[in-house]
Amino acid sequence: MQYALLNGERKEAVKGETGICVGCKQKVIAKCGAVKIHHWAHVSLSQCDSWWESETLWHREWKEGFAPEFREVSFYDETSQEFHRADIHTSNGITIELQNSAINTDELQSRERFYPKLIWIVNGLKFKGFKVVKSIPNPLDPLLQHYEFCISEHLSLMRTKDILTEKSPPEILTFYHEELNNIPFSTAFYSFSWRNPHQSWLNASCPIFIDLGGHFLYRLRKRHQISSNYSYLQLVSKKDFIKKYSGR
């Protein structure tokens, strides 16, 4: 954790000090070594947030983009008697969860139920076999309304009418085809491949932004189709994202 109560005030870790967790009110000790980022650590996690994961430099750098009062905001649900600490919770009611490790579907869905307006930022550098492949047309372009994207690394489409009439097999079209060669490509949308996809992320209900390092995020998008939903990426500036949600 970045913050704990020290002499009744919310403070960052100070070497040699002992504080109190803002959420569970249990004892925490300052960890201020030369290798890991300075943080507060619980003596025992048994009564604290069950969704806790180790604080990394990646977490801290994201938190630093937001005002201190938006970081590590605690919530308690009296009905379920659950206590959880949001990584970031802004003045407009948006909760941003920073996820550096794998997450199972049950926990993901629990978090999405707990936080009414949740956005995920996921460290995509931890994804095995994940690769941004190529720019594509905007999948929601009206010119594509009568086509469906094939689920393939090769950019291709099928006519929706062929699927509805159960034409077997549907004709596979590329953007060199005369029906499609006038459709513009976009530098804002990309296809991707994922050798071992985490199904929990593909089935999430809340917005997901994948951080692959650098100045941009990739928002995981889904185009609903008759044959099979098509997942793709939308490029988003980190600077614009932080500006939009930080209020700065």
C-alpha cells in the first residue's frame, strides 16, 4: 500500500514507522528498502482486502498520475460485509483497478459487481503470446454493417446474408475484394493475436485498457456478430486517458 494512518494522518511509508491500515484498521509496517518501492505492509492480511495484490512500480506509476485523494480509496458494503480498497476512485465516481497479475472469472465478476462504474487497466506485458497484429478499418464503420469479421489472424470477412442463409461455406472476402476495397483503414483500431488468451478478460463486462508500455493504451473492444463476436483493440493515448479521468 502507498498510504496508511500515521499518528492519525494518511501518510506514505516512513522508514522505521508502524502505522494503521486505513481500511481494516490493522497494524502495518513501513517497508523502505533499496530494491522495492517504499510501501506499507500488513503484519497479517487475514482481515484486509481479499483482492489485494503486491504493489509494484507499475502500480505506483499509474497511481501517481492521479491526485493523492483519489488513490487507495476504501469501501465497505454493509449488506455483504465486504471491505475492498480501490486502486483509484475519482470524484466523478469512476473506479480504476490496476491489475498486474492473472485473475479468475469469479473474482473479476465480483469486482465488477462491487464497483458500479469500474474501469480495468491491465499490465499486458504479463500476457503470454499476446501480439498487436495490424491496423484495421473501424469495425463499427457503417460500410461494414452487412459483413462479419472472421475470427482469424488473417484480416477477412463474410457477408452476413451468407451466414443467415446458411450458405456453406460462406465466401471469405479480403479487403482487396471489389466490395470492400473502398473501405478506409484506421490507425486507431488494430487486430491482435493471443496464443493463450485469458478468458476472464475476454468475457469482462467493464471497459478494459491494456498497458503494453509506452505512451498508449489498447482498449479491448468487442463487435457483436451472428457467427461469433470479434475482439479488437482501440488505441488510446495514456495522456488523454489520465486527463479524462483525473480531472487535471
